[in-house]
Amino acid sequence: MAKEAQPNLTKQKLQAGKLTLCIGVNQMRTPNIAMIAGACGFDALYIDLEHNPTSLESASAICVTALGSGVTPIVRVSSHHPHDATRILDCGAQGVMVPHIDTAEEAASVVESCLFAPRGHRSASGSGPALGYAAMPQAAINRHLNEHTLLIAMLETPAAIENADAIAAVDGIDMLHIGSTDLSTEMGIPGDYKHDRMRAAYEATAKAARRHGKWMGVGGVREDLQFQTWLVQLGVRYLTGGSDTGYILSAGRADVRQLRNVPLT
């Protein structure tokens, strides 16, 4: 029996109205992190190619392993350049997070480069890892990838928040994602996610997403269940709980604190 194409499980879960949880991959380079993410129960992982030295080859290996682990591989690319997004999509990613989207025009350029005609102008390369190398005619490949590719516009400046409604209106953009650390830094209140201005930004983005039938995501907010609950109740359905680095540091520090208190005899 011919193998069926790989679905985007996170996109399906979002379409069902469920909360999806993502882990950031900042420093781990081996495919094991995808299996670890699955063992923890995460729905997705995003590989950060904006702030870290991870290579395309390492990112691709993690994506391929994630596909086989029931974890949706998403990659935060480093720029708006079409080549950054389309190459990792060809190498196994099922979604891309494009940083610093400030206008509807910039969002539209993401759609144009990442979706196939007639919705965009992505270059066709046949079957690949994101399809599980299923044997499919090109027309079916294009349709499937257009349907199962998750396009995430990252809103990280006050200008982006002002334009949230116009960005959400762009056909092909699936999610508005607030990068909380960058946005709060741009606002002059770095890390103060509960500030009234940040709350207003979350609320404005949630309103824009609802109005245009798009999903909302938030990253950077960790270890504060009460505030995370507020975000989910606001409408957030894609939440980055933490990163590989953060989890290692928090667990390691906790163990060291505990062991430093062991009495010496």
C-alpha cells in the first residue's frame, strides 16, 4: 500500500480549537531533541535559526526526526529572505516563524514565497521529508503542502501591533505570534510582560486574530501559570512553554541548590 503524505498534526489540532504546546530548540543540535519533545508531550518544536548557530543540516535532521515522533517541526528563520524559509520547508519543516513582520506587505511576501501557485510562487521540488516521501503527482504535492504548511507572522514591535488587523487579513497567514521579549524590549519595558501596554498588545492581537479567523501564539512567557492561563483565556492557542536551554538550566540549578545543602560529616 502506498504511503500517505504526512499531515501537520499541530495545524489539525489548532483547527480543532485545542491548545498546542511548543518547545524552543536553541542549543541542542542532534535529532534526539525531537524525541525528547515527544516524550515530554509537546505538540511541536521550533528550531531557532535567528539567534543560534544551528546549521541548516542540523535543523533538517531534527525536523525529519520530529516527523517520525509525532511532533510538528517548525523553524524560526533568520530573515524575510524567501530562501531562508523555502529551503527549510523543502528540508522537512512543516511550518516557519518569520520574525519582525511589521506590515501586511511583509506578511504577503511570506505567503508568496512559501505557498505554491495559485496562492504563491514557491518553487516546486517534488516529494520530500515533509511528505514522508509519499509518491504523489505534483498537483497533489502542491495542494497538500499548501494545506499543511503553517505560516506564522511574528509581531515584535509596536508598529506590528498597530498593523495586527491588516497582517491578520492577509490570506495565507495562519497565525499572529507575539515575540514577548522583543516586543517588550521595543516598548522600553524589557521582560515586563504583565505591563498594561503589553496586555493591551496581547488583547489587540487576539482581537485581530479572531476577526480574521487566524490563530494567535505567544512566546517568551514562562513559569507563570496564572498569566499563561490569562493568555489562553484571551484566545492564545499556540504557546511556547520554554526552551531546551531554559529547561536544562532550571533543572540543573534546582539540583545544585539541593545538593549544596547536603550536610557534610
